[in-house]
Amino acid sequence: MKPFATCTGRSTKTHFSLLPVALAALLAGCGGGGGGGSTATPVTTTPSTPTVTANYTASQNMCAAPRSGIDPFTGKAYPDKQGTLTDERTFLRGWIDQYYLWYKEVPNVNPLNYSTAIDYFNALKTPQDRFHFTYTTAQWNALSVQGVELGYGLNWARNTGPNLPRTWIVSVAEPGSPAASAGLRRGDRLLTVDGVDFVNGADAAAVDKINTGLFPETANQIHRLTLDRNGVIVDATLTALAVTSAPVKNTKAIDTPTGKVGYLTFDNHNEVSERALIDSITQLKTAGVTDLVLDVRYNGGGLLYIASELAYMIAGPAQTSGKTFVKTLYNDRFAEQAPEVFRATAYGFRPTVPAGTALPTLNLKRVTLLTTGDTCSASELIINGLRGADVDVNVIGGQTCGKPYGFTPIDNCGTTYFAIQFQGVNNKGFGDYSDGFAPTCTVADDFQHAVGDTSEGMLAAALSYRASGVCPAAARSTAAAAAPMEMVRPYVSGLSILRAR
């Protein structure tokens, strides 16, 4: 299997993770101008295997409401043709029957019971599957290709579940964003949205107004948030814009009594991150670091090739040569796939990094990752891949999300669909971490310090653990007292404060 293929007019990437929880491997296929299925090779099915919906590919791009004009991401006309909702549902059922990892367990639901293609898609999964979701294709392209998201540049940490009272705390105010320009900071706690009580507002009108203010759907909307900053009330008037988020931040070498420790914040395995990661690792290599703390506490995943490249840059050739980074296991409709090795050269996702460029390496036998429950998929793949190559990986923070699965997103009629298509295993054949990776040292996210500050709880604990091999007592007690929190991003949260992830 080739995890990435370029097609005439358009390429489709498979992801080993999800942004709503993580995104994943890199796989692609051509078809219909809007992406296709996997490049994995199908095998002949046995009579006992459910039959793929006949001729489902003929229904691809047959849309109840076809788009017209030019797709800004391809520069070509949209592939949509006039069709019906039945065409869209037929395509989805056939695609799921062919590619879904657990296709034999999908319930045989009546498509006529679903008034939209997305509602029907949401029913085409096993009850246990947490990673079945959609984006609008425009949103997904902007996010995965350009790192652009409509909003204020705010990410939130919230108390889990929809119950009252709500606690939402700013986890990230993207530099240069409307939120940062308004003076919002990590640790600010949300009180009101456009004058509506956010903490306890529960009636339908309040919820609608809160959702409209928090998750604007068009640019230039203006909304007002009131927040609490350690007892000081902060009022912020925010204008929704297309915000570009830097996937790599805070690269630096930290001096310690036992040598220089590299640090970087890595938030998204998207196309933009290839150049940024190469620059970051080169900076740390030049600084002479002998250890690394990789902060992926908010990294929900992304492209498998990016994870493979970063793992190689951390470990270097001596530790990874000839070893599998990940082997992808598909359903029984597909032949066994060749493993993906640690990538020693750049794929070349963007013109700034020519394909085949040799990657810099730190040549480390030990690395520390900072994690939370929002560390998912491609980020977990780094842990599993390096451990499979006998790199000592310490995990400081919280239990990771538990997604050893990936998919090839597919576009149809303006919606991009994500359904699990494979499981990944490392060089030792291990890939059973659906409960997540347990931390070496459990530490709560510290919202009173900036990410990357050596006084911030998780980074401080990582440096302490590196020196002593013992989890700091203060970190353990803080983690025990902390309430569970989860990350909120506009599209990830389903554009609703009441919809659980």
C-alpha cells in the first residue's frame, strides 16, 4: 500500500487521526474527481461475506443539491452532477460496505428513515465506534491543507459532558488571532456570551444564542464574551475571521544540569507542519540538545506521513533503519499491505519542502511526550511507532484518547466523510491501545502558566522526571485533585455546547 497517492486533478489523503478526535494515515485513490477509495488492493470476497452495494461508485458525485462553479482547492469545476438523496445514500452504503473496518457489524438500517445523507452516514457504524464524523469539504480542506479555521483563534478546555454548571477555560489563544488581539489569555474562564449566562443558561433560546456566539458560521460576525481571570472580569468583543493556526510553536533548548533539553509544541499533523517540523528539529539539532520534550497535549492527529517523518527525526537512522513505523490492517476485502517504514525524506506536501529532502535527525534513544485525553491518533502513532523501534518513550500528563485506527476521508457532494478503515500496528505487531496510552507520570494540565513555560505543571514534571526518574509529588497531588477536562474546537465540538464529542 502507498499511504499517499496523487491523482489527476486532486489528491486524497488517508489520515491516522481525527481532528474531532484525531486524523490518520495517508492513503489515497482516484475517482469521480472528488477523491476515491483506498489504494489498498481488494481481494475476492467469499460467499459468506456481505455483498458490496452494486455499482455504488456510479452514484458518487450524484447530488441532491449539486455545487456549481470552480473548487478553489483544485482550480477545476466541482464534480457534482444532478442526482437525488437516494444516490447519495446509495454511495455511502456501498463505500461503507467496501471499506469500513467493521463492515460486517454495520446495522441494516432503512435509508428512507433518514432525511439527510449525513444522518444516514451517522447510522452506518458499530455502536462502539467513537470516530465516525463529517466536515463540510470546504472546512476540511481549509483546516487540513492550510491550517485555517473560522472563528476567534480560541480553543477551550471544558468539563466533560453537557451537564450544568459549565466550566470552559481558554486553553489556547492563537497568536495574532482576534482572541489574542482582544487580550484573552490561557486560563480565562468563560462567564457570558452576548450577555447570556454561559455557566448555567439552559433554555433553548439561551443555548441558541450561546452557540451562535461561540461558533460563528460566517466571517465578520461580532460577539461579546465575558470571562473571569482570577477574579478580574474581562470583556472581549470578537470578530470572527479565518484564523491560521501555527502547527508548531515554542521551539527552544532548555538548559539543565545534565544537558540541553529540546522542547516544542506540536498541535496538528497537517500539510503546513512538514516545513515547520523540519525547521524546529534543525533548530534543536543546531543547539545541541541531547533530549526532547514533545508537547502534543492538544494534538488530535492528522497525516500519517507527518507522524512517520517526525518519529524518524527524533530517533534517527541507527534506531529505525529497516523497521516498520506502522503496518495498516484492513478488513478482509483487502490483501495484506506492505508496511510503512520510518520516512527518512520529506514527502513534499508543499512547495517549501521539495520531495525527497533529507530530514534532520536528533538521534535520540529517549523522548518525552506531554499528553492529555486530546492527544489522539497520529500523535499516539508516534508513541507506538517509536516504542516499536525500542526508543524509550515517557508519557507525562494524561491518558491519551485511544485511537489505533485510521481512514481515508472521502468527499461527496460537499461533505467529507470519515469512517474507520484500518488499524495500525508497530514493528513489534502491537496496536491494541484503544483505551489510550497510560502516562508514566500523571499530571494535570496547568492553565495558570503558558504552554512552553518551564514552570507549567506538565513541562516542569517532565524535566523533573527526566532528572530523577520519580514523578514529582506535587504533580501527583495536583493531578488527583483536578477535574477531568476535554478540548473544544469549533468544528470538533459539533458546533454545539450540548453535543458531546
